[in-house]
Amino acid sequence: MARDHGPQIKDDKLYEDLLDQGNSKEKAARIANARAAGTLDHRGTHLEDRTKSDLVREAREIGIKGRSKLDKAGLVKAIRDHT
């Protein structure tokens, strides 16, 4: 049974699982709350199907440095490896 992390965490079990996988507290909270609210965006599951422009935009949003020098495969890897 998952520990209660307070009202700010909507899915305590998923939050703990994500922390165990090595995700930061902030990232785990965002994912757990989005899943609980039913708003989890699954765009990361098919990165190869997205345009390079979309990948650059995503990389900018999450703060990947050097993104303008990466090709599409490099952007996909950088986004997937980002923690």
C-alpha cells in the first residue's frame, strides 16, 4: 500500500513507482497527477513519428541544451534520456 503524500499528489502508488525508477520528485508528481486527472499526454510514446520541429519544441520546453545541433534521432534520444 502506498504512503499518503498529501493532497498535492493525486496517485500515491504511481508517484512512488516513478521515484523508485529514478525520476525526480517534480517529474513524478507531474506524471502521477496527470494520470489521475486523465490528462496524461502520450506524445512521448511515438517520438519517431513526430516532426523535427515538434521535437525541437519539446526539447526547448524541457530544457535540453544543444538541441539545435541535434538531428532527429539525436533529439529523440535526448528527450527519452531526459530526467
